[in-house]
Amino acid sequence: MDTQTRTSGVDAATLGLGSVLVGSLPAALMTDEAPDRYTVEAVFTRRPERDEVIEILGSETRDFLAKAGYPTVEVTVSDRRLEIANTNLEELRDGLANVLADRLAEISTRVSARQEAAAVLFQNAAASENARTAAVIALAESVTFAPSPTGQDSAGAEANRVRSDRAQIDDWTDEGGHGRS
């Protein structure tokens, strides 16, 4: 009994459960010796991400199951399988499978939203850094080390202006009207 049975189709991006791993079921099912409750292994539709596993195993999932009427059901993750303990196939068929699917979709959506928000922040930071780098490069490229257009540096031009001002003052002094001693 190593077969799997498909239970539903789900969007590949959304974490879900695709099938029950029949080979993991108790061999005595549908006999007089069958246990009332046992562990059912269900195969995920894709490998769960680390953050999804943390949420699946967290207290919110236990609370979610308890509020939905399944206080004794426990879930664990083993590679690409969800192990659903203290249940049975009938309970899964009659509603627990839907509750688990809803919880996994909620977790998947929340984790995806956090990842997308982090990606946007990263992209914005990268774009901002690229713009800053481009501005620094443009500013650095605007610096030129060449003689001024008049052939003088700014210090030489200032010295000429001061000499010119001094000559003008001397001319005014020589014009008369100013008493010299």
C-alpha cells in the first residue's frame, strides 16, 4: 500500500495538501481491530518554507484547530508531509481536511505577503542606493582640473582685482581735493 490518493487541486504558489499517504495508514483499517484514532500523513503540494513550518507548528494552529472543534488533533511536519495525529480518515473527510486546507492557505498567504513586503523594501533600498551612487559619480565627474578660461587661477584673479582697486584709489587721491601732507 504505497499509493497516494489525490484530494484536491490547489494553486501551486499556495501551500496545501495534495494527497493522503495511504502506505502510512494502519494496516488494520476497516477491520474489527482498527484503531479509532491514528496518525494520517498527507503530502504537501510543495515543500513548505521555513516560516510556513514555524507557523504550522505554532500555537495559533493549535488554537485554530481547537476553535474549529478539533482540540485533540495535533500536526507535525516531516519533510514534505503533514502528520495529522489523533484523527481518522472519516474525520478528515467530514471537515478536518477543509479546516487544515484553510489554515495552510492562511499561513501561505501571510508568509507570502511578508516576503513580498521585504522584497519591495529591498528593491527600494537598492534603487535608492543606485540613485545615490549615480549622483556621487555625476558630481565627481563634474570636477575638472583645468586652467580657468582667462588663463588665471581664482587666486590670481583676486590679486589683480585688489591691485586694480588700489590703483583706482591712488588715482582719486591724485585728482585733487584731497589734502596731502
